[in-house]
Amino acid sequence: MTHENTLSTMTQEPFGETIKRYALLLGALTLSFFLLSLTFSTEIPFLQEQYLLLHLSSELISSFIFAAIVVVICLKPVEYTFKPANIIIFGLTTVAIIDYVHALSYAGMPLLITKPTTEKAIFFWFVGRTFELLTLAALLFNVSLPWRQRHALFAAISLSVLLVIMGNYFIDWFPILYVSGKGVSPFKSYYESLLGLFSLGLTIAFFVKAVKTKDKSNIHLSISTYCMAICSFLIISYSSASQLNVLVAHFYKIISAIVLFRSIFIVELLSPYDEIVKEKGQTAKALKETKELKEALDQHAIVAVTDAKGVILSVNEKFCNISQYSREELIGNTHRIINSGVHSADFFKDMWGRIKSGHPWEGEICNRAKDGSLYWMSTTIVPLLDENNRPIKYIAIRADITSRKLAEEEVTRLALYDELTNLPNRQYLKQTLDDVQREDTLTSGYGALLTLDIDDFSTVNDSLGHVTGDLLLIKVASRIESNIHNQHFIARIGGDQFAMLLLDIGITQDKALYRAEKLAKTLQSEMLKPFSIAEHELVISSSIGLCIFDSKTSNTDAILKQSDIALHQTKQIGKNTIGFFESELQDKVDRRNLLIQQLSTALENNELQVVFQPILDKHQTLCGYEALTRWHSRLLGFVSPAEFIPIAESTGLIREMGDWIIQQCCQQIHSWKGNASKESLTIAINISAIQFEEDTFVEKLQAALARNQVSAINIKLEITESVMVRQSENVVEKMQQLSELGFQLSLDDFGTGYSSLNYLTSFPIDIIKIDKSFIDKLLLNDEGRSVVVSIINLAHGLNKAVVAEGVETQEQFEALHALNCNFYQGYYFGKPEPLEPCDGKC
């Protein structure tokens, strides 16, 4: 009989026959136990003389068997290893080492670390038997360790070394196990009984499990634990190690180990064999099916087979023909070799995500042939799955649809693109506007539509001919494209008219208007540059109509109509102009342009003034001021800071203005020197994000302090949350510098911008200022009060002071005082007013 047939016979024995043999074996073992028990106390001279040799031999046999079990498991391929393998490796490696040490620790053996004694040998016996039973219990409940095999071996060896050290040097920590001349101690008998009962419990449990699962290996484990139970019961009590029962007990231990070895050896040997046979059958079947499928597909489709990583394993002739690559060039490569660059990374990410999950994918893919030409494929990718439903290969089946795609693209081009300039046409513009309205893609609030018309274009056509006119239109289109960001949309919507659809250009109408007007001016400047056409140098101008819209208040027809009206009005005004659909928008633009013009000379004309609003503590004692800027224009009169500060920031004028304000504040602080009542006062200065981002900002501050001979402790720098959302690393570094120089840092208008707890914990903020909008609601309702309470508690919890802005009534002050607010500012205490320099006398 062959080895294969032998293994098959062993696994095919009826379970009922196994149970019968189990019962007979247990009966024989029990009978032998009772028969031998009659002579257990007999002293045998031969045993006295040869006990050490017999004991060493029996223990070495057991240790060898346990080690062999571990070796069998470790030599088994990882993919076939059963779940509790690491438990067995860990437990039985420990048992094998401890049993070996137990054999060498008996009285009379050569010196091993410390002097061998019977008590030490019994200690290691208990350790070995305990770990053996715990290992079998873990096996009963399918417990596994999440380790690699080498980690389990290392853990077992490490634990064994620790136990050996304990048994040799710290045995006095444990109860007495053996008394020379008297025999084993009561504790030893008690613990041995427990081991025997535990073994009997495992015997029953493995048998029950075997009956339920019909697994014969559990029968073997039941027999093994039964032998261990008999072993323990045999040596519950003895006065001399040479008694017959001690030797018999070791005999039962060897039987237990052999049965355990047989159980695990058979399981470990047969399972890989069965898996290999199963895999061979599956592989043969899969190969046959794949071959048949391949032959059928090769005749009608473009086919490629890849591994799980996408590496090409095979291609058919049709694939080579259309890609223009040979088989040798394709096999071993991935499909990147034919990647056209047409599709985005997300396209392929979605495709791979689907096929890796085991689902087929269908779609159209554009590839690039070896000569650089593009071709389109209708593609189906089918994953081939293993028994765990994980892809092991992919089959890609394709059909050439290049002709169809080219036809579709031509139809689309004719319908949606201008034939002369290849720009989108008016229809495409309308579709795009519809998409914007339908999908609400204006994430930043506002967009704009600019309509550009070439002034006196008909003159070019009349004087130089339509060919020249067409060439001019092409050049104009190209120049517009070079000045418009890719995210925006350009179209030719009429003879000499172009449209520019600008998306996400401002979160407010004013910002959107400013950016749209800026781009319109850029385009007008570009149109004024000469166009070289043949032997002609043409200089033209353009008129632009502009309308602002958002996705909620406008529709496509309205936007197009507004832009046309704006252009028409502009053309009536004159050439090279920009017009706005609404007169109020036009007024805003005119007002803004005038403000920019006047603000640029305001410092020069001494029109700016710094005023100071007092800040008081909870006792209403003056502790400092906030510096605020006022502008009294000779032409415009008083201009609100809410109007001119944003303009100063957007134009960069805030830098010069900010430097001037810092200088004014330093001069004021210097004037307090020598005045005991004012030397400790501070001035809070608002710092713009643009000003703060200057590379030389810290150096400028230091220079102002030195120039005016004042200290940083008298200055608080107020920044808004917008500063901290930009380049956080640089901001933190700069704020740390300022803090180290002695400046206090305040977070202004807390809660109105990009508020984040991260700012309060990550940045060196000393003071939090509650915005006036929250103070206004403090006494209106519980919600308003809760917001203020939360901010104050949060600040105090982070050891930061709180300033309440905009306190205007006694009731507000009293409410804030009750909430333990630190500082107060508002019209209730004083309006912003100029301060006269003291020169130490005020």
C-alpha cells in the first residue's frame, strides 16, 4: 500500500469504530492502574540502584516527544498551519525544557546550576505538568496567540529560563514539597490531586468535543489527558522515589506524550496533504477552464490577463496589433505602458477599488499605442478569486470603439464649440451656467460673467477683409485664454463677442466685484497691445459688460441677459470701457476707486488720526487703551474704518499705515514716562494679517521700541483668527518671538471667524477679546448669555484673560462682572478719543 493510500485509510475509519477502540483502551488503562496499585508501595532494590537512569531516560523520552511535536508544527508551511499552533509551540516548548531540567534536578544527578534535590525536581515536575494541562485546555477552546512562530519559541525559551532561575534560587518562596526520610508533603499531594482532577476534566471535555465534531484527534487528546490523570493519581503520595508507582507514573506520562504526538502529527501531516490535493484539483480545473475561455475570447476580443498587482501575464494577438507592442514588450509590464493620460488618478482609483473588492468593472478607457496615437476601448475587467474571495488574477476583455468615440466627439464639437477659434460656443456656455445653478458649485459664494466686445470690429472686416478679421478673432481668443485661469470658462458667443465665466471669486459681492473688475481691466490692457497679422499691425480696444451672480438668486437666462445689458450700456458710453449691470454696483466700484485714490495720499496729507478707547479692569480702574484709526478726508469727509480698512488691506496700504500707527502709539507711551499713574498703562494695537506676514515685522517693532525708548510690556498686539489660519508654523514661530520680547498677544473678535480650540492651545495667546456682537446679545436671551459664559470659562480654563468689547450699559457691565470677566471696553466707559502727549506732566 502506498503512503498516500495509508494516509487515506487512516482518515476514512468510521467514527464509531474509533469510539469502540477508545473505550477498550480506556478500560485497559484503568484496569492496569488498579492492578498495579496493589504493589505501589513495594520497594524494589533494582529501582533503587537504577532509578536515576530510569528516571532520566523516561523524562528524556517525554521531552523528546514534546520537542518533536513542536518541530512538526514549525516545519509545516505557514499557509497550512492550524489556528492554535502558536499555543502548542509556546506551551510544549516550555514543557520540554522544564521536563529536561526536572530530570537533571533529581537528587543524585550531577550539579546543575545549584545542588540537585528531590524537592527541586518535584517543583519542575509541577511546572511542567501545569503548563502541559494549560496548553491542552487552550487547545480545547481553540485559543490562539497573535504571534509568529519564532516569537512563540522565543517567549517559551524566555519563560523557561525565568522558571529555571526561580526553581534554583527562589524555591524557598514556595511551599515545601518533599521531606527527606518522610516523603512528599501534604501540599504536594494536594496539588497533585488537583492536577489529576484537572486532567480528568479535560478527558471528558475532549471526548464530548470529539462526539460533537466527529474529530478523531480529540479522541487522542482525551486518551492523552486520561493517561496524565492516572500519572498524577499514582504519585499523589510516596515516601521513596524508588517505589514502583513512581516509575509506573512516568510510564503513563510517556504514553500520554506519545498519544499527544500521534494526534498532532497525524493532523499536521494530513492537512497539508489534503490541501495540496485539493489545490491541485482546483488548479487543474481552473487551467482547463481558462484555456477554453482564452481560445474562445481570442477569436472575438482583445484580451489580457494580469496578476493581482496588475502585471501583465499574457495577451492575445489582437491586443498586440492595436497597441503596436510585441508580447515580449507587454508581458511583465503593467498597463501603464499604454496609459494615455486622458483619465484622472481618481478614475483608476475607483476602477481598482471595485475589482480589488472582487467585482467586475465595465467602462470606456482611452489608451495610447506605441506610435503615440490614441484609441478607445470598451472594457470589462473580471477578477478571478481564490477560496477567500480575494483576487489572484484579472482578465480584461476589450472591444475597439475608437471610430464611435471619434464620431461622438465630432458631433459634440460641432454642437458645442466654435469652429473658428475652437472655444466653447454660446450653447456650451448656457449648459455650463445651468450646471453651476443645478449643482450649486459656487462654494465661495459669487461668480461673474464678463462679455467682451471688440470695438469697431466691422471696420477691420470692411477694410482688410474677412480673412484678416477671422485671424484677428483667433488671436484675440488666444490672448484671452492666456490671461484666464483654467478653473474659469471662456466662450465665443457671437461674431466679435467673447464671454468669460468666473467661478468662486469671492465670498462677498464686494470681493467678487473687485476681482472681476481687476480681470476686466487686465483683459482691456491686453487687447490694447498690437496684434501682428500678416503684414498688418492692428491695435484694437474692447468694451466689457460685467454682472455678478450667485447660485441662489440668479438663473442662466437672467445672467446672460444681465451681461448683455451691461455690455450694451457700456457700448453706449464709449469705447474701451467697463460697465456693470446694476447702477448700485457701478456706484460701489466708483466709490472704491475714489477711496483707493484718496487713501494713498491720506498719510501724506495728515488725514489719519489715532484715537484711544479706554480699557478698565473689574474695579473700573483704567489699565490701558486700544488704539483705533480715524480718517477725515478733505474730499470725502469722515470715512468709516469698516470701509477703508478692508481697502487698505486689499491694496497693501495697510503696511505703511500700520507702521505709522505703531510709531504713534510708541510716542504716546514714551510721553507717559515719569508719570507714576500712567507708566504701567498699556496700548493695544491692531495688527493686520498682511502686516503680520511681513518678514521684517518683528524687526520693525523692535526698531520702533528702540527709537522711542519704550518697553514691549506696555504694548498688546491684537490679531484676528485670520492670521492663524495662514502658514501655521511660521505664525507660531513669530508669535513666540513676540512673546519672548515681552509683547502680550490678544485674539481679537473671538468667535466671529475661524474659531478653533487648536488656536488657543497651539498659539501663545495671552488675552481673548469677546466680540461686541456677543455682548449685544448677552442680556437678550439665555442663548446669548450661554455663549459669553462659555467663552469666559474656556479662556479662564486655559489661563487666559478676557476683554469684553462693546460694553455700553451698566447692566451689561454688571452681568459681565458677575461672570468674572477680567477687562471691559466700550462706550459705557469712554469713546475713542485722541490723547495729548504727557511729557511726564499730566
